[in-house]
Amino acid sequence: MAVQGSQLENYLGSFTQHAKDVARETPPWLRELRESAFARFCAVGFPTTRDEEWRFTNVAGVTRIPFQLPQETKVPLALSELMRWRMFDSAARIVFVNGRFTPRLSTCGRLPDRVIVNSLHSEIVNRPEALADHMGHYLDIERDPFCALNTAFAEDGVFIYVNRRTVLQQPIHLLFISSPSGMPIMTHPRNLIVIEDEGQASIVEEFVSCGTDTPVFVNAATELVVGGNAVVAHTMIEREHLQTYKLSTLRIEQARSANVASHSLLLGGGLVRNNVHPVLAGEGGECVINGLFIGSKRQHLDNYMLVEHCSPHCTSRQFYNGILEGQAHGVFHGRIIVHKEAQKTDAKQTNRTLLLSDDAQINTKPQLEIYADDVKCTHGATIGQIEEDALFYLRSRGIREGEARRLLLEAFAGECLDRMKRDTLHDYAETAVRARLQLVDESMPPERGSSGEEQGRDWQEVG
Amino acid sequence: MSLLEIKGLHAEVGGHEILKGLDLTVNAGELHSIMGPNGSGKSTLAQVLARRESYHVTAGTVTFNGKDLLAMKTEEAACEGIFMAFQYPVEIPGIGNAHFLRSALNAIRKYRGIDELDAIDFLPLFRERLTLLDMDEKLMSRSVNEGFSGGEKKRNEILQMSVLEPKLAILDETDSGLDIDALRIVAQGVNAMRDPNRAIVVVTHYQRLLNYVVPDCVHVLVDGRIVRSGGPELAMELEERGYGGYEAESKHTAPATA
């Protein structure tokens, strides 16, 4: 579907105005990149559920609302309002308000030499040549119209550079705050993270809302370039308000023996689609994609993975746990492509979902495409309820029902937290997950409890 | 007043009537053993007393410590002092044993208006009970029953009982599947719990445990009713004769009570 009518007018208007505003500071290569990306977006438009990759996620809501680029450059946000998103001992906290880097709210105290953390905008203006080697080289604007749209408006976000053999022990916390004032706004945060050979870093992208619940369209994209033998953890924490349309793509390029962990915690947002797209380009790479999604009310949480094995002896793991209640809708779409050269690939994916209500639903779709002949690929998906036996066991020891349910949900969510390194980020994530689980309805669905037939209803294999 | 008084209890599960007019009185300080063949209703009785919701009581009364037990929810019954050791303890991945046990103890203490214990206060009590049951403290940092052997699971049940200190403990076939060493340890744990203020009901299929835990009363449960009660010698008699005679008797008399 091409972009049509008022939609096109809206985006064309924004694009033209934006191009004019930033014309003076934009190097030619970036202008070309933006223009070709916008042309691509105009040609294909927003996806529909007829597209196989978007079968379970309807983005019509995004297309109906005339989102504008944020106008105000100064948003009155006090430092004290950020306290609830404070991670202790982070190496740096970089804050973006409505997509713009906000130095006033950011701290950058504990970075070692040989590490650069800066706003992408500042890099574009001052040192565009440092970006030219990587920016736009990995993200696939042909495949994904949202990546094309992001690229068309790519202007600010973070640029992180970790030099060779440089080890960054503490996480870098990127905090993206949506704070609209009345008008529906769209932001297109764009991040470029380059970790050179044998470097080590942990980067957190957290998305939150502040103020009114005016509709927001957040379309983020990150290119993460991981050098040989480097070790990188990337964590996405989504906890915006329910009027948020949130699209995000993490494109990971892994060199030889690079070790990457991608964690995503989808706790908030109205319609959320999180794409994780690692390309295991060098031999012996390892990638763990670990996710937790918790949906209530009418939240739609879509986890899309495309794992490309391009070289021999690489390992990839996908573990996703979901908890859905109310009319929430979850999607797990795990696509693995093992290219012809990628012998001895070891790929595995697992998706487990708890459905706490009759109206909650999950679509889980494993998709393996294997062109090499000596590989190990497995997948499994289960859907279930809270185990009645376990609940009774806890209650029979005096723990009240709501508390017992919460303990079981925490344990289930804990499987994902356990895959994260035990550090300040782990504790921060655990607190966020616990707080989210506090909001999960304690009561049993009405049909449960007194019916004997519920006994033994356990995990059900679906894949 | 008796600690537990069951009168004319009828209960069904999944549409099948299992208990068909059961009467039982247990006083504080006593240890009762309920024996019976497979399917006689032993476990159903245990589950009803632990207030499992899928076991429906259709008639009869159960008074526990002067209160109507059948009006209580599972956790209320536990907080009032009922403890059931499971025949098949459940594995709960992701919830640590020690954390679980402290949460349970604190839930009960809170219900009774006693101050909750923090981790530091809890530890000495916990360690003492671990020693009593010859359990490795390392097991306690693992998830509840996860990866435990059959014997370890049963010992864990007794450990929980000894920490939670119930007024009435119901052991549902805790002796089944144990080797002789584990059986002795379990028996030791049970004997250590005997107290003038506490009653213990041992539900068992075999007489073996009763060599180590001497009951005050033995009851024979057949087809949902107690058909005979006696002293410890009754267990010996059952060991020799089996349940055959009682089953025939029960079938014979069943129409009269229906």
C-alpha cells in the first residue's frame, strides 16, 4: 500500500519542513540517505495485516492520527520528575525529551577514556565523517517502512563509540521521554552504537511517558555494530502510556566471536512492535535474545525477531515469556534464517505465555528457513494458565491467593530477569517488572476456582 | 472440646462422590492414623481438610478448634493452624525454598497478629529445623522442590511443618516411596512435633511408618467411611489380614446407608 492522500500530505509536509530546517547542518551523504528513505516510505506506505510480517499487528491507528514533529524545543521538565527512572551506578544517563537530547537532565560522569557518548545531532553537526562509516549501513529500509521513515527523519538520538579493548562495566542508560502538550506528536529516535573489537558495554534504551496521555508515535531505530570478540548487552525497557504507538528496531551486526545479549521488557505502550534483527556475520558469534512482555487491557505487544546466521559455528537463542490479561494481545514471531555458509549453526527459540483471561490472546509463529545442511535448530511454544497445583500449594501454607498468584507471576517473569547479568541494571529491571506486576489483576477469572474441570489444565503445546 | 470434629462428611470430586458419611474426632495431643485401600477416600479427606476448592463438600460438618472449617478458604485454614503434607509435593520453579517458607510463616504470623520475621531472625529457627531433618542448606537456596528427589520432597514437607508449627498436621502418605533412612528421618521429624497442643493425622497406605511413629488411634477408611477404629494393634492386624474383609463388609452395608 502506497502512502495516500492526507497521510502523504502530512508526512510530506513534515519531511519538507524538516529537510529545510536542518539543510545547513546536513552533510550530502546524510541528505541522500534521508531522501532515498523517504522515497522508499512513500512507495510502500505503512504495512497492513496482508503483509506476512505484519499479519498479527494492525498499525491502522498510526495512519489515522496526523502526528506532527514536536514543535517546542524547550519542554519544562524538572530533574525531580526523573527520579522514578533513576538507575544507581549507571555510567551515564542520557535523556531525550520528545526525541531531543536534553543535556540539562543528562549526566555523564563516569565514562572511561576511549569511550564517546554524545548526541547524534551533535555528531552530525560537528563530526559527520565519524558517522558516515556506519550510519544507515545496516538498517534495512527496503524491508521495513518504519525503518525507512525513521531514516527519513533521523536527526537525534545517541552516538556511542567504545574503542578497542575498552571495557565499560556500568550500563549506559538512555532515557527517552515522551511529553506531548496537547498535539499528537511523533519522534524518530535514531541511535548508532559502535563497539570495537574486544570492547565491552551494556546499553539500556528506556522509553517512558510524562504528563498528558495525548497520542504519541515513537518510531525508534538503533544500529548496533559489534566488533570481533566484543561483549555487548542491549536492553529495551518499554513503559510508556497506553496512547503510545511504539515501533522500534534493533539491528545488530556481529563480527567474529562477538557475544551479544538483547533483552527486551515490554511493560507499557498501547501498540508496541519491537524488532530485533541480529546478523551473525562473523564466525563463532553468539546471540541471546531474551524477552518479557506483560500486557493488560487492550495493549498490543508484538515481538518480532529476525535472526540471520551468515557464518559457521554461531549460536542464537530466543527466550520469550509473556503474561497477558484483559484483552491484551501478544505476538511472538521468531524468524531464523540460516544461510548456506552457516554450517554448525545452533539456533533455538522458546516462547512461553500465560493467558490470565479468556479474552487475552497470543499469536506465536516460529519460522525457520534453513539453507545449510549441518545445523541444529529447534523451537517450542507453550501457552498456559497459572498452575492450579502450584497456587494451591502456596495457599495451603497460608499465603493468600492474590499474593500467591503474584509470587508465581514473579517467578515466571524472573526466568527472563535471570538471564540478565547480576548488576545494577538487573535490579532496576526487576523493580520495573515487580511494579508492573502489581498492576496485574489479582482476581481469578470468573469461570475459574469452583470448577473441578479446570484441574490438570496445564501447559499446552502449540508449536 | 475436640480439636477436630468431622460429622457425616460427604464430598465429591469431578462429579464422583468419594466421602460418604465420614465421622472422625481428633483431640489435641493425639496422633491418629487413617489407613485404607486405594480409592477409599484417604487423600480426598486430606484435601477437604486443606480446603482444596475442587473438592466439593455436599453434606456434613467439620469443626476445627471451635470454628467451621468448611467456611474457610485454603489460606485461612492454613493460618488457623491446618497443615497438609502433600502426597506429591509440587515443584515451583523460580520461587526459592527459604523465601517461600519465610513468606508462609510471615503470612501466618500476620494473620495471628504476631510480628513478622525478617531474614536474619528467621535463619536460626530455619537452620535448627534443617538439622533436625538432616537437610542440606544448599537445597534451600534452590527453587521449591525443583530437582529434589522423592525423599527430599517428603522431608521438605516435614521441614515446612516443623517451621510453621500447625495445630493440626495431616500427612498424606508422607511415607510412600521412602527408603528406610528417609523414613526414619521423617518419623523423627514427626515425633519431634508431637505436643499436647497439637494433633497429627497420618494418612497411610502401609503400616511401615507406624513402626516408628506410634499412633493413639488407628482408623480403617473404606469406600468413603470409617469402618473400624482401634488402637495401634489394629495397624498390625491390617498388615497381616489386608483390607479384603473390610471391603466386602463395606459393599454389603453400602445400600443401607445410601
